[in-house]
Amino acid sequence: MAYSGEPILAEDLLFRPAHSLIDQSMHSRLGATTTNGDGFGIGWYGEGAQPAVFKNIEPAWNDRNLREIAGQIRTPHFFAHVRASTGTAVQRSNCHPFRHGRWLWMHNGALHGFHEIKRDLMTAVDPALFADIEGSTDSELLFFLALTFGLVDDPFDAVARAVGLVENVGHAHGVDAPVQMTVATTDGRSMWFFRYSSERQTRSLFFSTEIEKLRALHPEVEVLRHLGGETRFVVSEPLRDLAGAWNEVPESSAGVVRPGRDEIRPFQPISPG
């Protein structure tokens, strides 16, 4: 779950929706697994130059510290992720979101054949960035490939080049469909999101309808009155059943959320030259 808008309490995002991320950690409806109990993480922007992160390998539904701090964190940009491991270790450094400088990154999915292609991908990371890789996941490595290809300057192009490299390397190792991903990333000002898989059958991803339109559709829903006009959500699963509230991100698409101007465009990997 990714949120951008007026400052809001983290507990209002994590615990109060009917199908909140905490509920999804136990009862996912659209994910690859029903239970996501291999750790969790949250990231938010506050007073510091960099975003803060809080991660744990315990299931999100069973962490009292998460509930304790969620009532004290008020932020305009918030990332939250519950993890079901696709094979790498259950450890704090493998929990999302990943952070580098002002950037946060979350990924659902997998780089298939990761054991076979990992070395080639690792050697493609910019040497100046390599030492900052903390964990062992394909998700973090994809983040650092995007950073290598210029994420801070042009996120659309950088992610397209990172995915193009993964597909090229995967095909060279006999992996037919190397990439399965929905991704969200932010610098604390804008938020980008991507939905793509090599087989064009990507896991679910949704973005929220503009709040003013939702208020007109549902004047009876009190919570909508307290959300700012720039409120946007990007989620793997809708947080509550509300007609007209959620829009599926089209297959092989990417988008950006920023104050006053949002955009969704087709996404196509860029193969290395």
C-alpha cells in the first residue's frame, strides 16, 4: 500500500480500513498466497532528510510495536508492505520497503530463475551503489538496478531499462518469463508505480479515484470528508468495498502521482544496447 496526500496518521491507513493491509496479511484475496506472514515494513517521510523505515520479521498482525507507533506517525507519504517470501531468507534486511537516500521502493512478485541469473544482475549494479545492498532479495536487487539506470532522474526510463536487462539475462539462462512485478517507488514528492510481467499476466494493482468524485458518489461515507483533495492510494488490493473507489492499473502500464497532475502510460522494457 502506498499513500500520497495530506498528512495522515499511519493507523488510519494500516488498521482502520475494512480490508486493511493488516487484514490482507492474514486474508489476502488477490495475492499469490493467502497469508503474508514473513515480515513487514513501513516507510514514511517526516522531519529528516531521508525517509524513516520500521521493519520486523514478525507477522504484521502480531506486532504490538507497529500498532503502538502507528498512532504517532503523521505523514504525507507512506509505504507499507507485508511479505510472503519467494525463497530468500526471512530477515529484516529482506523486508520492504527498501531505502536509498530519499527513495523508497516496494515490489510484489518475483524475478524467476533468480538463483541462475543473480550473479549477472549483481555485476550490473553500479560499483558506487553495490556496497549499499543490505539483503539477498530479487526485489532489492531490482531497486539497485533501477538506481544504476538513473532512477533519481527518470524513473520511467530507469525501471524500463532494469526490467529489460533482467529479461535479457533471464532469456540467456533459459528462463522464459523472468519478470513478475508490481512496483511502487517514491522520492517523498512524487510516487511512481509499475505493473508488468514477461508473460503479461501480472499480479493485481489498483489506484484510487479522485476524492472529490468519490465524495459526490458517496456523500454518506464520513471518512471521505476528512481526506484532502490530493489523496491518492496505490494498492495491491482494495482497502474496502466501495463502488467507484478503485481502478485497476492496466496490464503493462506505469504511472506517476504528484500534486495536480497524475499520469498513466504504457510500459515497455528497454533492452540493453
